[in-house]
Amino acid sequence: MTGDSPREQAELPLEESAEDLYENAPCGYLSTTIDGRIVKVNRTLLDWLGYEAKDLLGGTRFVDLLTVGGRIYFETHFNLLLRIEQSVDEIALDIICKDGRILPTLINARQKRDATGEPVLNRFTIFNASERRKYERDLVAARDLLQTTLSSIGDGVVATDSEGRITFMNAEAERLSGWQENDARGRPIEEVLILQREDNHEKIENPVTHALRVGKVVGLANHTRLVGKDGRVIIVDDSASPMRDSNGEVIGGVLVFRDVTERRNIQRSLAEAQARAQQMIEELRRSNDDLSQFAAVASHDLRSPLSNIIQFAQLLDRRYGDGAAEEKQLTGVLIASARRMGELIEALLRYARVTSDGSIPSAPVDANAQLASAIQNLQSSIEKSHAVVTHDLLPSVLIDATHLSQIFQNLIGNAIHYRGLEAPRIHIGVADRGEMWLFSCADNGSGIAPEYQLQIFEPFKRLHGTDRPGSGIGLAICKKIVERFRGRIWVESEEGKGSTFFFTTLKAR
Amino acid sequence: MSVIQRHNINIVGNGSKTMVLAHGFGCDQIMWRFLTPEFEKDYRIVLFDYVGAGKSDLSAYNREKYATLHGYADDVLEIIDQTCDSPVIFVGHSVSSMIGVLAAIRKPGAFENLILVGPSPCYINDGDYIGGFNRADIDGLLQTLADNHLGWSKAMAPIIMKNEDRPELTAELAESFCRTDPEIAKQFARVTFLSDNRADLATLTVPSLILQCSQDSIAPDEVGDYVHHHVAQSTFVKMKAVGHCPHLSAPAETVQSIKRYLSAL
């Protein structure tokens, strides 16, 4: 106020009076007898309802102004409370206006008693609460939605106040912990959700307590077990975060957790299975190594007595060579058999020497060079048989160089060896098969009957008996090598027309 | 949990005869507080809360059992069986008057008389029958209950009124006074106001007193008349008391009406 002296203010007439305040208060006033008949009502309420005082003062009861549902509530609740307590606050009731409109209100009431303590009057204060009541219904709807959502989700959710006392538990949290929300509410979360380390069962701080302490989200705690109310134990994954109000003040915490017992069991069995598989691989490798070593040692040790047998047989042959034809024939067979045995031992040794563990060479190997090396080694038999060896331009591959050369040598060697009537024509081809190269070695040889097409890859399986030279180990060695380098080998053949051997190898990247 | 604990049974007064006081929908045994002093000299008085009301054991609530008034009638018979050796005078208010009727039909020997305060066998209008309400009105009641259960959590009792000027009521009492679990209240409201027990009235053989209030918006005069005309051996008293709870609004007239009836027997 500018310029008004205290004196001038004091001289202004006071506009407020008890009567005016009653009539035009910013709330409705209404008084009834104990029976409920309206005996006094203020202007404000009359204006809200559209009535004149005379409409209501002729015996109308307050309940008559209420909706039917409100009337039942008034008679079964409100009136009883008022009679016993003399005081009722904040009851939500709808009043019907003269024109049928509904006025949502909040009502307080007091009962006036006379000197003997007998009730004489009920006084009501009525607040227009249209907006507030609407908010409240919206709030209840929102709360119900939240409740429905929280009870539908598959994770346990527990909320606490800022002291860590439980204020809410959803159905899943009840199920996992064995606690009922009603029993848990108000208790410290540390007391309800007992969390322990999975390994030594030591109690650990609840993530909510932690989150409240540091004011930050506490992430997944690994290897936590939850001991339920009934003693049941489950493994849980959990995380907690503080809840803040709009001012950023921490008002509580929320814990979200789920049962991972099943997942943990699966992980555990998986790890066990892996360990077991690893162990078996180790054992297998060891036994393979032993076997290779055994084969090498055995064949090596067999060679010297064998060599003795051959020498003594030759000695016999020389000594009795000019003797009876029958004796000469016997020593001949003896020497041939011993030599054959020597070849078999050599073959066994070669097979056993394929000890590569299949580790991929660090640099790609040029297949052209290895093919050339193989052809070089076979030069004399190629010339002798007038064989023609052609080939595609070959790629670089991930397979040990010596072994690759060995494969080519075996396949081309076989093609020459088992030739048909014509001079051998041999072609080494290659095709792209995605991650692999598909090599082929096609010939015009005698071909292989279908029933033998698998057998030939087994050690010492020979199709032609002993009438042609050969140890019967070559294809077995090829198979062993190809498979060690993650490839496959097979044959397609037609008797009398020729065979094509195929094998695959990993591509160089 | 014994019946005594389940129903928070309190027994007061002295007398050779027992009077069982059964509260109605919306409150608990405290509603009888102005009546008990008038009868405790001459009667042994059994007070109880229905399951879900007052200080009863909420965990004993069972939606299936209490889906009809028969579930409540079973409890009344059990209470009488546990607390009384001889036939009782059963005083039932509002819905409890019908609960008492059902119990007395089931086991007439347990009852000497029924005092029916504001009885209604059916609250819903049906053809010529005037019950006073229709289905939509009951939905309105359920909404009003919901509006006034705002913020009541499942477990917390509503503390509707403060207790400042009633020091004689202990804080503990105030806390439990007329408290009803919101979900239970909702179902009790449905069972109370949607039941139709008109057909049962004719099978009642226990003598009864009907106390009909003036201007009772819950159980109007037509309904009281209906009960009187369909129940044999019934005495009808129209009271001056206005409203639905004469034992609270006019305890003296209520006591007098009951005493007059009982002494005339």
C-alpha cells in the first residue's frame, strides 16, 4: 500500500461479519436435526445446488439430496460414525442439484451436544470437489493400472521407503520370496529378502540398502542367492535403484529381481559337459599319440628281425640255390613274403607318421607347387605308362604343404597304377564350394565297383589282392590327412570307365 | 484360530438368558454401544464382528463361503453353539436380521426370539415388489465405497474419524472402529443388497419382532410390511425414530420397544 497511513486504514469499515461469513463462505454449510432434517443452510450451498432456502427447510432430509448409492453409504457408514464419534471428515459423496446435475463433494461433519451430552444438531461443511474427486478417480485408475502391470510382469518388484522399509511387493516377488505383501509391508527389506553369496552363503547387503546409501543404481549382483521365508533357496539376478521425487530427493528404493536358478543350472551342466568333452579330447589325443608312437616303435622294432629273416633266407637261397627246385621255390616264397611284410611295415609306419594335429598353416600353401612336386616324384612311372597329367590353375589352400603333395602323389600314383587298357589320362581339377575348395582327380582307369568305394579308404584294403604292387595304405593316408584338415574325401567311379576322387580343403581367407 | 478370536467375541452382562447382537453392513459391534448398558443387567450379551469387519480375523475371509448370506448364517450358528447353552434372543440390524432369519430356519432350536431391526428380504425392486433400489443404485453404492476407500491399502484400517473429543474411546478402539477391508466391504455390499431371501420368510418358525423406522431410506415401510405379512408369529412395531439405525439415533425408543416385546411374552 502506498501512502496510506495506519490511521486511514483503521478508519475503513470492516466488511467481515459472522453472518456474511456464514452465508457466503467459500464452502457450503448445512445443519440438520439428529433425524437428518435440514434446519439451516448457507447461501453458497444453495447457489451451488440451485435451491432456495424454503425448498430445503420444509422437512427435507440431508440424505434426500444424495444419490441413491450415496444415501446407502450415508445411512450405513457416515451417520453411524457421526453418532458414535461426533466427528467425521473428508467423506466423498455426490449431491444432486435441483436441475439434476451431480455435485461431487467432500464433506466434514460435527455433532453438537447439549449440556447433558445428548446430541442435538449435526453440522456439515461441504466442499465443492469436482476436480479433486476426478483427479482421485484418475489416480485410482492409474494405481490400478500400475498394480495390474506390476502383478503381470515376470520379475519380482519390491519397493521401499527411504529407510528401506517395504512399501510394495508384486505377485512375482511374493512367489519368489514366500512372503505376503501384507506381512512384509513396513519391515526392513534386509529382514525380508535375505540375500547371500552363492559360494559361501555369507549374508550380503541388499542392493536397495546399497542404492539408498550411495544414491545410485546398483547393477546386477552376480552369484546371489535368495533365502525364502520358508527356507527355500533360489539363485537371483537383481538390480536396485533409488526412487526420487520431482525435487530429486530420494524417497525410496526399488528392487527388481528374477529367479535364475534354472539358467544357472543349465550353465553349470553346460560347463560340466564342456569340461568332460575337453577331458575326453585330451584322453583321445593321448591315446592317439600313444598309438602313433606304438605303431612307429612296433614297425621299427619289427624291421630288424625281419631284415634278419630276409638275410638268412637269402643266405639259404644262395647256399641251396643250385639244389632241388622245390627247395629253391620255398626260399623264394619265404623271401617274397618277408619283403611283402617289410613293405607293410613301411606302410604302417608311413600311416602312423601322419601325426599332424590338423593345425592350419599360418600362410596359405600354393597347391600348384605341391602338384608339381608330386608329378616330379612320379616322373618315371608317368613316362613308363605314357600317362598325360593335366590340371586347372589351382588355388592356395590351408593345408600342410608336404601333406598336400602326398595326397596328389597318392591319387595320381593310383590312377597310373590301376590304369585301364589305354594310356592314363589324368586331370586335376578344382571347383569353388563356398568355404571349401573341391579338388578332383579324374582318370580313365579301370574304375571301382560300388561295393568297394568306401572300403578303399581303410588301411590295407586292396581291391586287386597282391597281384599288383602297392601297400594298400595310400588312400587311408589321404583320408587321414584330409579329415585332419577338416575336409572330406570320396570317390565316384564307374567300372571300366574310370574314377574321380574328390577331396575338400579349407579356403585361404 | 478359535471362533472367539475369529469374530472378536465379547460377552458382557449377567442374566439367565443370552442376547446375541449382530451388526449390519458398514459397521461392527460398536454400533450396539448405546444398547448394551440397558440390557446388561438382565441379559448375558454376546457381541461379535463378522469376518472382514472390525477386529475380526481377516485371514478367515473366504470369498466362496461369504458369497451368500448363508455363509454368514453358518457363522452365527457357530457363534451361538460356542457361547450359549440355551436358546438365544437374536437382535439383528439390517442385513443381520436376514442372516438371523436364515440361521433360525436352519436351527430353530437355537433361538427363542428374533428382533429384526430394519429388515429387508430383498433390496431390489422386482415387479410389484418394492425393495427400494435397482441394480444401478447398488453400482452407485460400490462407487461411493471406492471413492471413500481412496488410499486405503489392503492391510491398513481406515481411520475415518479422529478421536479428540472422545477420550473414553481408546486409540486402539478408534483404529478398528467400523473398519472393513475395502475388498471385503465391496463383496459384502453386493451380497447384502443383491440377495433375495423373500422365499425364506414363510419357513421361519421362531417368533419375531420387526422394528420399522420412520423414513428409512434403506428399508422403507413397504418392505417392513412385506416381512410382517410373510413371517408367521411376527410382531410389527413402527417406531418414531427416523433413519436406518434407531439403536444409534433413538436408543431409548429402541430399548423400550424391545423390552416391551420381550416382557409381553
